Amino acid sequence: MAVTETQIVELVDAFYAKIRADSVLGPVFDRAIAPESWPVHLAKMYDFWSSVMLTTGRYKGNPLGTHFKVEGLQPEMFARWLGLFNATAGELFPPEIAEDFRVKSERIAESLKLGLFFRPELGLMIRPSS
Ligand code: HEM
């Protein structure tokens, strides 16, 4: 059973509502994304998850490079991010689809964490210059 684009929009909207209300992650996102820029961020995340789950290729970005610029990002925050993400997927979807999101989100989180904190020299090559 494949996830639909509509379900991806529901997941992203519900997840970032939780993120913005979170005492640890909320402030990190507030610093990085101005209130009027949230629709742009959400649209990017619909594209990202559409590319990951449905291989639509709609997302054209550089997640590792972007996260190098996120002020206050700490390695321990990934477990919290994943906790909220998987709780949201579990609330919205049947177990099979929620599990698919869990596996993929954990794999991507791990590779971001490795790139950011355990191979920081990568930032010299891919960090955007601005
Ligand atoms: C501790 C965990 C995380 C924090 C605090 C965090 C924070 C952020 C912030 C603040 C932005 C917006 C940056 C900007 O526009 O200037 C962002 C963008 C993004 N995040 Fe995360 N993130 C985390 C984990 C993840 C994970 C695990 C994924 C994927 C599974 C992810 C995927 C993305 C993507 C695709 C973007 C858009 C990048 C682009 O601009 O193309 N993030 N994140």
C-alpha cells in the first residue's frame, strides 16, 4: 500500500505543528524560519517526502548543507525529532505506512547526523557560502 500525496501533506502539516509547539525543537525552527516563510518550508517538505516515498524527484535541495547553517542544532535533537515524526505517522497512518516512514526517516536522520557531527569536514565541501 503506497502513501498518497494528500497523506504526505497531512503528515508534514501535523508534524511541523508538533515541532513548532515543542519546547526544545520549536525555538530552533523559530530562529531559522520567519513566520511568513513557513508555507515555503512546508511546500519544500511536501516535495522532499514525495521524492523519498514516491520517488517523484520533486525535491531539489541540499539537506546536509542546509542543516550546517541551522543555529543551535545538537546531535541529541535527532531522537526527539524522530520521536515526534513517528508519533505523527503512527496517529495518521496504518502500521505498514507508518513503518515505511519510520525506516526512511531514521536512515536519513542518521546520515545527516553523521555528516554534521562526525564528518564535519564535509561542511567545507558542501556548506553553502552565504
Ligand atoms: C534535530 C533534528 C532537526 C532539526 C532541528 C532540523 C531543523 C531544520 C530547519 C530549522 C530547517 C530550515 C532551514 C532553513 O530553511 O534555513 C530544516 C530544513 C530541512 N530539514 Fe531539517 N531538521 C532536523 C532533522 C531533519 C531530518 C531528520 C530530516 C529528514 C528526514 C530533515 C529534513 C529537512 C529538509 C529536507 C529541509 C529543507 C532543506 C532545504 O532547504 O532544501 N530535517 N531543518
